Amino acid sequence: MQTVVMYCTAVCPYCVRAEMLLRQRGVTDIEKIRIDLDAGQREAMMARTGRRTVPQIYIGDTHVGGCDDLVALDRAGGLQSLLQGATA
């Protein structure tokens, strides 16, 4: 299973929804980077993704995007293969 990294905040409902979907798909370990606790992490996220909103999700080296992007990937049938190591 690929490494999953999620930039998030404590009170973001989209972050919670994204985590729930990943857990439903068998992800047991999500590296959460809390940007609400460290302004430097917010800057790093924006530099890395070009986006300001959370969550921002990486599966392996692939930037999936936010919660809506993750849900769309799942509905299109690509989430499981990406989690298993295929490229998006």
C-alpha cells in the first residue's frame, strides 16, 4: 500500500470525510500534517500543491488534490489502484 499524506486542520469536515473514505478503502496509516498548528507547514503545503485549502492529499508521489478530487477518483475506479501503487 502506498504512503498517504494529508495536509489538514483539526476542524475541517472535508478532512474528516477524506480520512473516512481512505479508511473505508483499507488505508490504516495516514500521515497527517496539521497546518493549523504550524504556519510553516501551511506555506510548505501551498508551495508543494499550489493550493490554499485543506485537505490536500498525496498518495505516494501523486497529488490527488482535495476531498472532492479523492471522491471523484474513487467513483471513477482509480483510488484502489493508486493505493496499490499504480500511477494516476
